[in-house]
Amino acid sequence: MVLVFDLDDTLYDELSFVRSGFNVVADHLAENYALPEERLFSFMLFRLKIKRQHIFNETLKEFGIYSKRNVQKCVSIYRSHVPDIHLYPEADKCLKNLKNAHKYIVTDGNKLVQQKKLDALRLNSRFNFCYLTHRYGLKSSKPSPDCFFKICKRENVEPRHVIYIADNPNKDFVGIKPHGFKTLRVTSGQFSGLVMAKEFEADYQIRSLNDLRLPLLEKIFNNGRS
């Protein structure tokens, strides 16, 4: 049995990374343009609730310091900062309980950003390997099964021996289910209320990683086993 975990909103709260990045950007702008840091930070959070795109553009325009160069600087600071983030307590407990299992991470997103998250959460040493899909090109991003096949090759197992634990039914399961990978959805976080068509949904669901126990994993693994 091989366990593969998603990262964002599965093992930690992705919004905490966003807030951490906004805080560093607000600090930079406050220091360099004599602007109120708290107002900068609050405005970014306000824009986040409206739309996730172009937040730095809108913030710089709001405070009268917009330029393409300033936008690029904010993006660079956001992506390269050392994030103040922490594992969900239940994720930490789950990984401790499964410390002897063969475990991997498959996560989308900017490879520099995702590596910063792994480093901050100290996850590299707790997994056999962490696959940042963008290292292999955008074609390897979920829902592509590419990195999952890499795990199969690395472990010398068939897809039916691999269970993927993730939270986003938009893309996490639809690409790997047809190949026989087992899928488990954690119904917490920003997608908790989302219901998708059957082909997008996981084979099994749990409310929290507190529910990810060996009997359930064995049930999933043995279901349909030939």
C-alpha cells in the first residue's frame, strides 16, 4: 500500500500561506512608501474575498503606487518569502501514526512556492518523495496522472496499490481514477460543500485526517483487489 497526499488544504491551511505572504508584502510597501502596514494588509484580505486574481495590482492602485515593476516586486516577495505556516494538528498526528508507511506528496503550483511550503512545514523528511508537478512541466499538473505513474514506477506497484488523499474534486481525482488509482477525499476546507459529478468525486470520503486510520486504508486497499 502506497499513500499519496495532496498538500494545500489537505495537510495545512493554504490561506495561512496567503496571509503570510500578504503580511511580508505589506511590510515591504509600508517601509518603502511610508504607507500604513495594517491598512495595506487589510485591503489585500478584502480583495481576496472578492477575487483571488490581481490582488497586488488592485492594492498598488488603491494606494497610488501602481507600476508593472512594483507588481513584479510584490509577486517576487510573495513567492520567495519564508512562510509562517503549520500543519493541521490532525495532519501531524496522522503522519506520525503512518510513519512507517510509504508516503508521497503530489502538489500543483509554482515550484519555488511549493518548495518553500514543504521546507517551512518540514515535510521532506517525512515522505519518501515530494512531487512538485510544475517541475515536470505544466502538462504534469493535476488532473494529469503523470506524477502518479512516476510513483508507481518508483515503488514498482500497479495503480490499484496507490491511494491518493486530497481535498479538491475539481482536479484531484478525475485524472487518476480511470487508471485504477484509489481515491479518498477529505471534505474540509474551501471545497467542503462542493458536490461534483461521479467521475470527479473520490471513491471514499472522510471529514478529517483524524479519520484516516489503518482499518479504513485496508478497506480501501482491499476493495476490488484481485
